[in-house]
Amino acid sequence: MDEKFLYHIWDEGHLAPNLKTVSGKDLKVNYQGQFNTFRGPDFINAIISIDGEDLQGAVEIHKNTQDWIKHSHQEDVFYNQVILHIVLHNDSPLPFTMKENGELVEILELKNQLSDEIQKLLADIGDKNLASGSDYCDLLSAIDNDRLLSILTISGKQRFMSKVRRFNASLALSDFDQILYEGMMEAAGYDKNKFNLFQLAQSIPFAKLKEWHKEGLKSDEMSSIFLGSSGLLLKSRNRLNGELYETLSRSFESQRFYARKINVDWQLFRIRPGNHPVFRLILLSEFLYNCLQEGVLHFFLKTVELDKPNPQKRYQTFCKQFKPGQEGLLQNNTGLGITVINNIYINIYLPILYLYYQKLANTEMTESVLESYLSFKALPENYITRFMCNHINSSQVSIVNKKTLYQQGLIDIYYRFCRYHLCEECVKQT
């Protein structure tokens, strides 16, 4: 079986109930995590429970347990965040996998713990058809407009609700301020550094920043802590003007709040100046600093949600909050940019806000938030939407690129089926 199909099994939750690790412990999956396209474990930010203990971290998937050793993960510090090792077959004499830092990781063997539907699929079509696919799309090719929009609307809503479930799972280990903070950092990192910024937010919790703020933490000190502790300041020396670099360096050396080094694998090759994480981090840090007294959630409730806004007003007011001030470290900077702000708004703010009102049983506001998502204009194309649009005609491409909902629907179908070439399963389920 192709390892990518194991990714699909985990990602879609095609697992039997009452899971057990190899060591015999009960395993509950609250959130499968996000597929990692860069260095490190296969899935990031998973949330699981082992014998009642909640854990958040990464998941690594192999065909066999010994592949961990074959790939030298036991010597790689970037696999120290792994909380579960998933294998199809356990070929290790030990019930645990050992990480570089000496910690032991539970193993989940899938062989006898797959869902009935996946076992039937394997029996029906066999392994060979799971690893390859053609360029022809059985679902999207030659489909009429009404059917296309119906499918994309359902899939787009499904993707939104999957984000709500993700943040709900995170909430069990955290609070609304922290998950907003983590999500905004992640969204500001784009594909190459989103998990690096997420990791930074987990390493320096929002509650700790609030505590330091009460003790006198200044805005430039907060920026310097993010940059200095993660090694990004030194790596970005040539990106910053000399005066700003010296200001941040002195601030980091003199501040008394945080001295620990955080191991972050920054991806800086061929990064456009405007997309460089050093600038994103400074701008976002300055925004977050203004939220320290009352919290991120309350800040947005007070500024954006106060008068039960309609979708247009909600979005416009949200964007205004990220307008750079005159006192910031980056003089004459245009700010985070509308692409980043839209990314935060669609993928982080609206799902978390929906979850917040859902917890309050406020149906009026959950419907209002959902309408903001359903009616939002299209975002810029990415490599996934461009790939998926190859399977529809030009007039349908124009329709898809009118709304974020339709784009998100394409992305949902891609992540659930296309990247694993699960064409038959896709047609049946959509």
C-alpha cells in the first residue's frame, strides 16, 4: 500500500472505534492535524488523548515501525514534537518509538484497526489502484454548472466546519485568546513558515505575554523576543536596516522576560521581501501587543462585533484593525497586506468567531458569521485551485473565482481525494 494512502486514512478518520496503541493504551483522536508539506513529521498540530491524557503535537506515518530508524528520525530534533507514530504494520520488538530527546512515543498499528469502509475499499480495488491516477477527473470533467456549484457549496461549507472542529479541539487544551493568537501567527506565515510561526506561538503562550505586559513588557521587547529567541533576527540581518537590527538586538539582550532559544527551521529561500517572516512577525507582534490588556477575543468583540455587523461592515472593520501605526518599528510600512489579512479573516477569525457564538448558543450570530463566509469574494488563486481548475471549462473557472466558498470547496475535494487519487471514492461521496 502506498504511504500516501495511509495519510488519507488518518486524515479522513477511516479508523475503527475504540483504538488501542501497541502498548495497550486507549487512543482517542480529537483532531488529525494538518498535512505538512515541508521538513518534519507528516501531520502537524494533531490533538489526541492517550489513556485520558490530552496531547497536542505532530504525527508521523510509516508503513512499518522500523522505517523511523531507516529514515533517521531518531537523530532529528524536528521529530521531537511527534506525539504518535502511526504504522500499518508494527515490526518492532518494542511497544514504543524513541525520539532524539530520549522520549518514548506511542505506536498506533492500523492493520486491524481500519474502518469497515476502508477494509471494503481495499478488498474491492486492491493496493495497485490506490497509488496512481489519471489526469481525467471523473467528478469535475464535463459537469454542468448547477451540479458544480452544488458540489462546491457543500464542500466549501464542509471545509469551514472542519476548521471550526479543529479550533474546538484546540480549545480543550487552551482558550480563545490562545487559539486566535496561534491561528493568526500561522496564517501570517504562508505555506513555507506557517507551522514555524504556529510553533513560536505555542512556545511563547499569549497568557505569558499578558503576564509580562503587567510586569512592564514593551512593544519592541515583545518583537525582539519573537525574533531573537527563534533565531530569525540573526538570519534576517541583511533584510533589516542597520539601525533597526541594532535596536532589536539591544532590546532582546536587555529584556528580562525570556532568554530561552527556540529551535525553528525557518524557510527563507526565495522569499519575496514583502512575504519575509521577519516583517510579518514584527507587524503582527505590534498588533498583538495592543491586545494584551484585554485579550485578542475581547479586542475583536469590542471593535468588530460590537453592533452586530453585516458581512460587509464586519470585513471592513476587521481590516481597519491591522492598519500600521505611526509608532511602529517599521516606518512607512504598508502593513501586513490584504492577502494576509484576508487569510486571517477567512481561515482563522470567522471559524473561531463561529465557534465562540456556538458555545454561547447564539444562533443569530453564528448565522451572521457563516453568511460572512458564504458571501465573501474570491481570494487569489493558489497552486491547488489552479490545479483543480484544469478539470473544468473556462466559463466555470470564472464562476469558481467569484467566491471564496467555491474555491474552498475545490480545496476540500483536493485534500480529501485528489492528492491520493481516490477517484471512485470521491464520486461516491460527492
